[in-house]
Amino acid sequence: MRIGIDARFYSEAGGLGRYTQELLKELEKQNTSDFFIIFVNQDGWKDYQPQNPKFHKVLANIKWYTMPEQLRLGQIIKNQKVDLMHFLHWNIPFFYHQPFIVTIHDLILLKYPSRQASTLGPIKYWLKNLGYKLILHHAIIASKKILVPSQFVKKDIVANFPITPEKIDVTYEGITTFPDNSLKPEILSQLKITKPYFLYVGVSYPHKNLEKLVLAWEEFQKKYSPNYQLVLVGKKNYFYQRLDKFIQKNKITDVILTDFILDQDLPTLYQKATAFVFPSLYEGFGLPPLEALAFNLPVISSNTSCLPEILGPAALYFNPTSTTDIAKALNHLISDPNLHLQLVSLGQERIKLFSWQNCAQLTLLAYLK
């Protein structure tokens, strides 16, 4: 069988890029007679070098969420005569009607459609959002099989679309192994980290709830301790710039926005932090807190969406809508050394449940159904 994979996110930072990279790496290790056509954009063409002769890359230099994606991508795929196509995100060509599987990572598009998450004007945003919803609906209804990263997302899809649970396979994701885990203390000085610190790694979209986190941080400083810093790691795009203005307007101190951090430098930030804090209102899986657990870093997490399912007993939970509850959780962690040790121990057990190898094996099984 000729299996196509839309890997245009391969070179992107963040969850979709990580999923694409790790899935391909592990699929190449599987013992299969299938032949794989990997569709990549220009950046992916440079970065992705197949190690398995059954994997062949094809250039599809088309930006996602665009009209060329809708009008041209389908023909590029058809030219390769694939028997089954795997789209790693819901952004598929609306008129693509060949057999395909789709990975739906979450339903954030439906749950958080606020214009706060867009730089577009109201009319353009409404039209674009309507188009996104139509494509998402088509992806879910017309697909042969849907892959999701958690039971939470599976239940969410079944609750919102007229499909049966049997159409959906849960393929839990894994934990990334960083290329270099060596400590680089100079990174802390470069970022002006001068105190013990709480760490967040990820994007700053509204559902990530970072404005609420920094307000809780202000409360934590006033009520409990001024001796810590809050370090937020993520590329300084429009949303992080807006968060920066929010911090300045509210005169909140000891918050560091690092901008993009290379993978080889992230381990230092994980290993030197006091704890990892994850205030998200909605997640489909939640890779960053699992990465933190892998570095023996205790996790303080929102109690919403999939996070209790993924993190289990290995996190201290809070209500993400309450600044007081978030501040109390931060203080609870630093005030109880036994809790710190317990969370680290539970974290080491928890991460054993997740591997990219298992994700790839379950994905391969889905291709064959």
C-alpha cells in the first residue's frame, strides 16, 4: 500500500511540528511492507532526510490555511497515486475525496472561537472561521478513521459530531528526547534569571490562559513570596507581545518572556526551575508538562480538559479561572518539600505510559484497518 503523509508542519516549532517529526521518525523504524510518500514544504524538504528507503519525500510547498492548500494540494497528492492519505491536522483540501485518515489534536476551533485569538478584522475573521469549521466538519465526517491524542478529545468529538466512537482511535503521544541535556548556566544569566523560578513553555494563545497566570503571579508575590521569578518560554509573536503589554500595563514584576528557545537550550531551563506551571483552559494532550516530568520537575497544572487524564496523580492541580487558587498552588508547592519529592517520583512513573514508538505502532495499525 502507498501511504501519503501530509508533513508540511515538519519544521514548525510547537506541538504540530513535534508530532510530525516524532511520528515520522518512529514510523521509519517499523517493520512494514508499505511505501510512504511524505509531503513537505520547502523548510521540511531541507530538514527531513528519510532514513528508510521506503520513505520518499515530495515537495508540496503550500502554506496551511490558504486557498492554494484548498485548490492545489489535492492534485499534488493525487499525482502520487497514494492508496491512503494521512493528514496530521484537520486542514485538508475540502474537495479531497480519496480515502484518508486525519489526526484531530483538539477542538479548540469550536471551543475558543473568540476574535481575541486572531489579528483579523471582524468580517474577515468571521468568514475565515466559518471556512475552518466547514473544513473541520468535512475532515471528521469524510475520513476513514480519526486519530486523537486522548480519550478527552475522543469524547469531545463524539459529543459534537454525528459519528460513532468506533471511528476514533486514541494514539497517545510521547515525550521528546532532547539532543543535548547538558547544563548551560550562562543561559540563565543571558535571560536575566536571577532568582528561583517557575517555568511555562508554550504558545500564548488566549486559551493558554497566560493573562490569568500573570495576575495570579502578582497575587502570589503579594501574599506569599517576592523571592521568585516567572519565566514564560515562547516565540514573541503577536500574542506574546500583547501579553507583554498586559504585564507592563498592570505593572507586574519578575515576569520574564524569553522569546524562542532552541531545543538544545531548553533542558537547562527545565532542570534549573523550581516547578512547571501549566494554566491552560483547554488541551488535547499537553506535551510541555510531560517534558517537565521527564526532567524531574514537579508540575502544577490546570484541572481542565485532558490534563488530569494525561498527568494523573503526578501533578498538583488548580482551578485555572481563579487567580487565588493558582497562587495557593504555587505557594503549596514551595511550602511542602515532601510534596515536591512526591510529585517528582510520581512523574517518573507517569512518563512510562507515553512513547512515540507506541504512538507510531498504533498509527500503523490504523492504516491497515
